[in-house]
Amino acid sequence: MGARSPWRYLLHWLTNLLTAALALLWSVPVLWALVASFRPASEAMRIGDVWFGSHITFENYLRAWSLAPFGRYYVNTIVVVLTILAVQLVTIVLAGFALANYQFFGKRWIFFFILLQMMIPTTALLAPNFATIRWMGLFDTRLAIAMPYFGSAFGTFLMRQAFLAVPRDLVDAGVMDGCSWWQLIWHVYLPPSIPSLVAFGLSSATWHWNEFLWPLVITNSDQSRPLTAGLVRFTQLGEIGAQWSLLSAATLMVAAPLFVAFLFFQRRFIQSFLHSGLK
């Protein structure tokens, strides 16, 4: 054992070094955006000169805020994210409960098609979803952004697995005590499944905060446009393309709430995924 300890020590440090190198590699785009956002917009970026400018300035942030109604974008994004999450929590809990608690004809096939939905690229559904929204008269509304995500195959799968882990003896005891189906959900199934719900809520909020393509397709005005779709206007300001310093500042303003939230709740964030069994 004593002869192997130096190798374990070396392996430990090599693992930490590799992890640090990968973390640095992944953070390079964010670091570049941060540095570029403080670069004077008047100084063009050239080959070999894409990092630091002659001086640091906050002008890009002030100009970005004045060029776009970020207040409206933030409200739209928060409303859309919370609406999607609220409806999803109801639908995935009910679907997971039905698949875990009841036996009925075709249950395996229904679950199979739910999992199959996870394999369909979202871009393949743009055209039919767009046609449906136009037919319903909801084009360019916040509800149109949220509606296609009211059901979640991943959330249904996650809650089914969490509910299957609940001891059957607890469920039978609840039935013998006269619990209705909603009382079984509330008092028996949900309490031990809270980590799974939290993990899903965090992933759902993050995903839909950063969603870009569908909001861009289905909105046409600032009244319903979220933050990510609002960034498009910053790609069209320059005569020969995007003004990268200004675009970097606007992008960081969009990502800042999620970044700050992760800093404050990172321990809860990680623990929720660990307890839910997500890898």
C-alpha cells in the first residue's frame, strides 16, 4: 500500500490538472466575451487583435441597454419561463403518476412513444408547430412561445422513475387509509421526489431561458420577444456585420441572471441532480 500511494497522489494531481485545463478551455468563450464587452466599440477587431483594447469602457453596456428594451425582454422571458415550468410541473407529475401507479392497456406503448419524442430534433417540429400557432391565432404572443413546451418527455420519464422508487408498501398503506389519487400524489409520491422536481425545474428554467430558435420564429415584435430573440438586433447594427464589443455586452446582460443565480444556488443545484440520480 505504501508503494502505491505516490502513484495515487500523482494520479490525483493529474486528474485535478486535467479538470482545470478542461474548465479553462470551456471558459475561454465567456472570458473573451467579458473582455470584448469592455473594449471600445470604435476599435475594430483584426487578426491578432481580438482581446484587449486601448482602455476599458462601460460604453457598450450603456449603449446596449439604450438600443433595446431590455426591461420588456426580461419580463417576457421570466413570464415565459415561469409559465412553462408551472404547467410542466403539473403535466409531468400527473403523467409520471399514471405510468408508475396504474396498470392499463397500452401503457408500455404510450411510454415508448413518450421516450421516442425525446429523439426527435426540435427543429423538425418548427413547421408544424408554427402552422398550429398561426391557426390558433396566437402568433407573436408569449403564450405561443410557451405552449409547445407544456409537456416534457424528459420530465415524464424522470418523474416516472422517481415514483417507481417509492416503496409500494407506502402506497398500499395510503390506499387502505382511504387516500384519493391526488392525496396519494401529494402525501406519498411527492415528498421523496422533491429532489427530482428541483433538478427538472432547474434544467427546464435554464433551457427555456436560453431558447433561441423557436422564439425567433414565432415572435415579430418587442411586445412578446424574449431576451435571446432580442439579441438579433445587435447582429444587424454594423455596416459589415456585428459590432462584437456591443454584441458581447448584450449577450452577457442576457446570461447574467442565470450566472448570478448559479453562484448563489450552486450547492443546491448540484445536490438536486445528485439526489435525483442524473449524471
